[in-house]
Amino acid sequence: MANAVEIGKTVVVDLNGKRLLPMTIAGVNEGAPDFGTVSCDAPLVKAILGKGEGEVATFRVDSRMASVKVVRVLS
């Protein structure tokens, strides 16, 4: 997919239809959530890697499942 989520790109996701969250995908152990970067090891990021705009993925948070929709893939 030409405009897919990958390391180094900034994306906007919709978490469970409740809020939009912009973030930049960082490499392994390089995440800094306070600065808007999330490691590619994070469950949310693992779920959306390779996805394109409009695609939905699910991932586990503790003992429950959550869904995330890729709203926009920027740069």
C-alpha cells in the first residue's frame, strides 16, 4: 500500500471512536509519548503497521480488546 503506516511516519488514529490521536511511529525502544512518538513495539502500533487510511485494527489492552482506525497517514 502506497500510503501505509510505517516507522518514521506521522499518523492520526481514532481510538475506539472516542478521540483522535496524532503520533509519530518510532523505532524499537525510541518512543517518547510525551513528545508524540510511539515505539513500533507498542501493541497499538503493531496493530496498525502496514494499514492504510480508513482501515481498522484491533489490539489487546490488558484483558480487553480495543479498536483503532487509521484516519490519516501524513509523512
